[in-house]
Amino acid sequence: MPALNCHWVESYNSEGLDLSNLFKVFHAKVETNYQYLGLLPIRNKDGILLPEGNFEKVWATPELKLAKGHGYKITVIKGF
């Protein structure tokens, strides 16, 4: 992640951080809308999964914004 000036931000409330004002890498809670194909990939020992339901992980903001635009509930918790 090349950058000259990174700042750590963290939310201490249930609404999380405002995704529209962020750009970098963030840890987020996700609640999907059970579409045909999951939009946020997760890598584990078995490979890459496209899960549905509720989960947490780290993604770049363009991925989170895409998922939010397709009806996912995104709560950004912390990141750079």
C-alpha cells in the first residue's frame, strides 16, 4: 500500500465510519442481501469464497463501495 501519509482511523460507535469519505484498506462488518453471487471475496485455506450472510474481513474501499451499491449493509470499523 504505497502512500506518504497514512492515518489510522477507528470507529467506536455502532454506525461505523462514513464509507463515502474513505479511500484505502478497512476492516468492515458486512451483511449481504443474499444475491446469486457474493461480491466480497474471502480467502481461506480452501481457496477463495464468495460468502453470504454476516461476516467481517479487510477489503479496499472500492470493493466495499461496490457491495454497498448493490444492497449490502457495510459497517466500516477501522483501517488506514
